Amino acid sequence: MEKTPSALGYRMPAEWERHEATWLGWPHNTTDWPGKFMPIPWVFGEMVRKISQGEIVRIIAQPAVERNAKKILKLAHADLKQVEFFNFPTNRGWTRDFGPMFVKKYDAPADVAIARFRFTAWAKYPDWRKDDAVPPRAAKKLKLRMFNASIGKKEFVLEGGSIDVNGKGTLLTTEECLLHPSTQVRNPGFGRNEVEQALCDNLGVSNILWLGDGIAGDDTHGHVDDLCRFVNPTTVVLIQEKNPADANYKVLQENRERLQGLRLENGSSIEVVHLPMPSPLYYGEYRLPASYANFYISNAAVIVPTFNDPNDRVALGILSELFTDRPVVGIHAVDLVLGFGTLHCLTQQQPAR
């Protein structure tokens, strides 16, 4: 049997570690933003403008979509010299979840590989096979080694938004997403032990921290990147809701209590910094998962979703105090969140060699 990435010394770096590139899937599926698709490519243009100031941006787009993307990027004054296009077919643009997840060796930092998890559209939608094929296509294009994640003979399904790592051996996730017995089940028949083994074997972690449920409106059924994120090896930001009548209040209080009893890979306590929630956002009857935790840490800046809310300024201030080595900037995400995700959901980092 092939040795696992962990056994060979690979690990998933923390997001704040140096990137070679950020991957994005340019938007083309109008059903993700019903009635609001027109402004979405312009949000991507602003994301690329910020990210490309510090690293390559690798955009997945078919030729017709690529042509339109280049027009928008030029008008947005993004650095096109820092942009590369990969003409892979996709179903959607949520690259965090279906895109390649990269690992690198502890003792040979130039050795980067792809840990290939399967993608099944959050165990919810029928159209996912194009997205699922992106990691092997990327491995072939970049000439990188690829490991197929599995438990025994069963392939393992995992979305990038369901996990967050501190780069030192600890991984955050939620029971709602990976262990729920009946709703949006990614890996039928796998229990906690099997899931933890798959995460440890393929991402080079040794310590799994389990939170409970995710936030209301989350189409992914509990992704941690809308809830709680590492900002350095010993500190997380945790979303908190002050209104006891809000659907998120009890869930977030329970996760705060859980974190008090959890420990890092070295046995130390976790420093928890609270981020506010924006006021609830709706599209018709649907509650949208608006969250400041869905920020993305690029080389040049931390980009944070904002929602035309008084707490935008509060969240940006808190994150600015935590990330002192790069600017923290807001990107308008009121239209974007109609797709049930924002900045972190759309991006995937490729570590520097």
C-alpha cells in the first residue's frame, strides 16, 4: 500500500503561511445567484485585484468565461501579469470545497503535493462531477504528486470549507458537517474514529477539535469557515451573536463552551477572540450565512466580507489587531452571500515552495 502523506512527512500549512498562488473558479453558474449574477464577476475582479498584489492568482475558467474575466480584470486594474488561467470545466465556482488541497513536507519545503479528497456537491446537488475532476487535472498541469484520500478501500469525501488548520498539528471542524447521521452525509458508514484517521493521514495533523453545529442559513450543513477560524497557531476567532432570540445564539454559545475545554496539539489552551455577527440577511424566505469568519488570508492582505452593517467596522478592527503583518480590507459581499458563501468559500491557497 502507498504510504499516506502524513507518514511521508507532508502537512497542510496554515493559511497565513506564504503562498505561491491562490486558486479561484470564475463564476459562470447563474443559478448560484438567482437574479443577482451581474455584480458577482465584479466582486471577483476586486478579489483578484487585492490578492494579485502578493501572489499569482490561478483562475479556473473555460475559454468564453476567460475572455469575459479578462475584460473585467482589466477594468478593475488587477495585475494581469499575476493571473494564470486554467481551462478546466466546472459546475460551480466554490473552489475552497472542490479545488486542490495542498500539502508540503516538513523537511523539504519545496516538495508540495495534492491531497485529493472527493467532492459530491455537499451531498446535496446532483451536478458535481466536473468540480470533482479539478484536483487531478491540477496535479497533472502542475506536475505535482497526488495522494488519493481513503479509508481502507473507500474514498473519502471532504470539502475545504469544513476544516481549518493551525499548521502545527491541530485541525478544527464540526460534528454537524462530518458526523451528522442523516443530513448531507458525505461518508456513509464512517464514524468519528474513521474520519479523524482520514484527516490525520492525509493532512498531516494529529489533533482534531470538534465543534458542534454551524450557523443558520449555511447550505453546506456546518462548514467551520463560517464559524471559527485560526488566526495564528494558538488563537481562534469565534463568531458570537448577542441577540438571544436569534437562531444562531444558542449554537454559538455552545461552541464557545466547547472551545473552553479543548486543547491544542501541545496540550495548551486556545485563546478565543470573539467576532460579531452582522444583522441577519435574507433573500425572500431564506436566511443567508453572512459571517465575518469567512475571510481569506492572502500574502498581500486579509480580505473580509462586509455587509453594509454597523458591525463591519467592528469586525475589521478586531481582525486588524490580530493580523499586524498585512492589511485587513473589506470587500462588499451582500450580493455574493446569496450564493450561500463568500470570500473564503471561493478561494484555495497553494503554499509557496
